[in-house]
Amino acid sequence: MPILIDRRKFLCAAGAAGLLAKTLPAKPERLRWSLLSDTHVSQDPEFANRGFFPARNLKTVVGQVTASRWNQQVINGDLALRLGQTADYQRFMELTRPLIAAAPLALSLGNHDDRINAIAALGAKNVVAGKWVSTFEAPPFQIVVLDSLYLTNQGAGLLGKAQRDWLTKFLDQHADKPTLVFVHHTLDDSDSSLLDADRFLKIVTPRRQVKAVFYGHSHAYHYGVEDGLHLVNQPAVGYNFDDDQPIGWLEFEFDAADARITLHAIGGNQDLNGQTKLLKWR
Ligand SMILES: [Zn+2]
């Protein structure tokens, strides 16, 4: 079963009554995506960290997500607990089966994934310069899912020159399309963040068609903006590192003008549960 990029296009539903349809161009409906990150699934379904059970959390989130209809779903890295073992991915597949059945699911790799095991277990097909990179269309948007895995079970991430060069070329070849980028690692100057974050930001920030970068890794929920480019830090599904942070997922509803992102917190700090953030695209 193709679990990564089902290139199904979600064209606008006609929807309107016949008379209206004759007089007005069909208005594209807003896209609805579910965004998950840092599931940290262990082969052991009872594995716990800081009192959180990643497998139970993922089951809860999958139940919430599959209660609605989505155009697309994304899980932004650290799919596996720590080492990216094949049995972790088998458990991950078992837990995410209802998502896969519901809508296309795009995956990225994090520092707790193993590229060879993940590609073998999950059936990845899109490899750029040895990295697992996906692109797909969500009209009018195009989506780029990068691979920042450097060394499994080490904090830091790296895109590397070949992937950065590919990204530059890809964006320049598709400069007319609004673009969303997904990458696992945080973009600050910490030694455990994306080591080439500066060089990455120098590529995406001046290319105005890139509207937002979504990332995980910190197990924190946070928004930033740089020259109009939105930087969205997705919360973790598996566990938090800090009691102040929620566990959960994001509902992302958007069109060519703006986006609304709603937090669905299932654990940790749930103060912001249900709150919606409005992002205007640059
Ligand atoms: Zn993580």
C-alpha cells in the first residue's frame, strides 16, 4: 500500500447550486490537514517516558484524527522511539493503519529514525542524494518534505549540501507556486538542531513563494516568523520534555490567502487546547 505520497489531488468540490455555478467561478475549498510529529513508537506498546505512553498517545491521536475528514496528513519525523528498529516501524505501521486508510500520509525522518530500516519498512520511494525527500502537489500549493536525519540517536540534524542544492533548484524551477516545507529539526543555533539551519533559511527565506516551514524535534509547540516566513514548531505525540508543553497534534486548515492552525492537546499542558492561530501568508 502506498503510504507516503499518494498524489491524489484534492480539487475543489463544485458544491454550489447550478445557477450559482453558472455565474460564479467555483471557489476552491480550504484544505484540511492533520499534522503530527515525534510519535516515538517503540516495538514495546507499554514503553513509557516521563509518564507518557507513546503508543497509547498515538492511538488516541489516530482516533481523534480519523473522526474527521482530511485532504492530507503529515508525521514530521522521529517516527520511532530511539534507534529506528524494524520492529518499531512495524508497530508504527500497525498504529497508523487507520490514518493510511483515511487520507494520504506523508512522513519525514528524524534523528531517532534509521533511514535504511524506515525505507525498507515503510516503502519510501523518493530518495534525493541518498536522503528521503518527497514533493507533492496540494493545489495551489506544492509541498516539500525534507530529510534532516544525520546520525541516528544523536540530536543534531543535517540536510547536507546535495539536498540544499536540490532544494534551491527545485524552488527556482517552481517559483510561481506557494510552497510549504516540512523538516524534522529545529532551526536555531543549538548543537542539537539542524546544523545547516542558517544555510537552509538562506534558501527558503528570500524565496517568497515559501510560506511556512513546519518542524518538530523540540517536543514543543511554538510559532515564529522570519521576514514573513512562518516557522511552526509542532508539538510531539509521544511525550514532552517539559511539563509546560502539550502533547498532541495540529489541525491545519488553509488556502492561498491564510491558514488557521488549531492545537488538539491530549496530555501535558492543555491550557492552549482548542485554540486557533491565524497565519497570513506573505
Ligand atoms: Zn523527538
